[in-house]
Amino acid sequence: MQEDTIKSGMVAIVGPPNAGKSTLLNALLGQKISIVTPKPQTTRNRIIGILNDPAYQIVMLDTPGLHKARKALNLEMVKIAVSSLAEVDVVLFLIDVSLPMPEKQAQAVAYLDSTTVPAILVLNKIDLLSKAQILPMIEVYRNIYPFAAIVPVSALLKSGTDELLQELLRLLPAGPHFYPDDIPTDASERFIVGEIIREKIFLLTGQEIPYSTAVVIVSFKEDEKKSLVTIHATIVVEKSSQKAIIIGKKGSKLQQIGKNARQDIERLLAQHVLLKLWVKVHKNWTKDMRFIRELGF
């Protein structure tokens, strides 16, 4: 097929926190690129997933949740999501239909006023509601914003994703490949490894701990002869009390985080992994713009 006859373009997945944006990206790709936890604001930076087909290439941007932010870190997260709206051909605006009708979700639609490209409303988690409950919601959103299409899906069950893909292809222009057709993401292995470790912290700790942690990959060394990758990573927290929680009694929590992360990293790299984790206190790092920049925001 000719380069100039394929459908190609960039698509931003935006919406309130915890609507299922990362789950949708993974469902469309057919593999896990973006980390997923039940906690809101899991995604901090923009993750790119690439859907490749002989007839199209769609570059999808998974963005942090749109929310009212106060801390420097959260302000940067929202800035990343909003800036993505200016760079794309189509916007997927995702909401969680299992939540009551949304002042917060409806407020988040206002962010679309800054874009001139078509937006598709994706009603996620429809497996949790009946059709009779979803139809009135569709009407409400039709009156809030002129969406180019409204598509109900269950990202978790991969239901409705084919219909969503067809709507995307209808709206995307013809164009060239942006990336080689054999890669699912432009994210480095180091970045994804850091995200996997952070995902395990989210899943294994409660309260404010996940939001007060960052992961820095200190070294990433591959020994091809031994088929072994040795990774040293530092988990950064804001307080000594948080460090104690991450480490756990006799190091038990840190060991569990390391074990669970290593298993996923080995699947990602298809090699044996030696993962060494340390915990470091950087007081109030979520307000430290210099450190936030060092993390790659």
C-alpha cells in the first residue's frame, strides 16, 4: 500500500482521572504499555502507543487526568494533558459511566474548548450499566459539546473498541508513517521499567504513599552472554515516615514491590532480571520544579 494512501494521525486520550484511559490504550494496542491501577492520577506523563496496520498508523497519546491541580507536580500533569490537545488530529474524551452524572466530568469537557479538532466521546465501563441508563447520559453530553461521535465501550473487556477504531479511521487524514511499523511505543525500556515499579507501589501501598513517590532508574545494564539485565532503581519519597512504609517490616514491603515488578519486567524484556531497589527521602519533591524536570516532565 502506498505511503500516502494509509490513514495516519495523532490521537489524544483525555478525560478525568481514573476514567480508564490507560486501560483503553492497552486494549487498542493488544498489549500493556501504560500502567494501570485502581487509584486516580496513576498516569503522570504522556505515554505514546502506536497502532500499526497495513492500512493505517495511529499514534495514541495517553495523558494524565484532567483535574483541578494545586501542587507543582499535578499542575505539570494537567499541563501535559492540555498541551496534547494542540498536537493531535482527533481527541478521545473518556468518561467513566459508572460514576454519577458528573459535575466534575462535565467540567472536564470545558478543556475541549481549547481545541479545533474533532472529539469523540468514549463512554467507558458500560458493562457496569444497562442500556436504559446509558441513553440519557448520551443525550446530556450531546447538549454539552458537539462531539463528532459517541461510542460506548468497556476497555477492560475490550468491548466496543472495534467500533471506536472505525470512528477514528473515519476522522483521520491520509498521510505517512510516523514510526517504523514494528514498534508499539516510542517509550524507552528504562521509562517503562520505572513505570512498572511505580505501578507496584500504587498497588501495594495505600493512602498518600503512591502520590508521594517517584522512581529513578539509576543504571540499566544488559549482559547478552548471561541473558541478564541488571537494574538499579531508587524510589524517592517526601518523608522519612513514607520511607519506612515503603520498606516495611524487615524490608518485606520493598521485597514484594521488587518481586512483583521483576516478574513484569522479565516479561517485557524477555530476559532474566536482577532488580535492586533503594528508598531515598527528597523532602517535598512534588513541589520541587527542578527535580520534577529531572524526572522528565
